[in-house]
Amino acid sequence: MNLEQNKENAIAFYRMAYEGNPAEAVAQYLGTEYIQHNPDVADGTAGFIAYFERMQAEYPEKSIEFVRCIAEGDLVALHTHQTWPGNEEYITMDFFRFNADGKICEHWDAIQKIPEKSANPNTMY
């Protein structure tokens, strides 16, 4: 496994899909199997493409910043800061599993809205 290449590919895949070209992201970075664990996204590549095409149509002004990227074994973890219309901000943590060919084949995530108030002075990223 090439950890640095997997990190670069995970970021490129997510950025391309998030910014409105999920079909190309699938073509470039996914393997023949894609297992989706996010309950809001249908399993497989068609579900992934449909979800991100809908997000781009409904929220074209959204933005993403990649805060951290960590790789170990066949997994890459991304920590992102997303800003959506109305200045709603979210932190996501995404995990991608890569197959032996260096293609993404599985995804898990957790999403949390950044609250207006916090019990501590620390950021969520």
C-alpha cells in the first residue's frame, strides 16, 4: 500500500465529488465495488453519484477545507471543515478503505454541526 498516494487520492476523490463532479470522481478513484455506510446515501456508485449531484444542484455555494488526513494500512481518514449556505458549518470525519489496486472500495463518516456555543475555547478541528 502506498499511504501517501492513498491520502492524495482520498482528498482528490472527495474534493471532486463535493465540488460537483461525482461521476468523474467515481471513474478515477473507485474500484469495482463500493460499500457505503452513510445511511443517507444509497450503496454503490450510482447512489454516491446521485447524492453528490443532488447536493451540488441544491447547494452550489458550499465549500470544503481538508484539515487533516491520516493513513494506516488500507485506511485513510479525512477531517474536514464544511461551510454550507447560511453559514452553517460542519465538521466531518470520513474513513475510506482502499483495495489492493489502490482504489477506494468502502466509506464511513460522521458529521457534526459546529455549535454556536461551546463549553471550551477549542475549535472542532
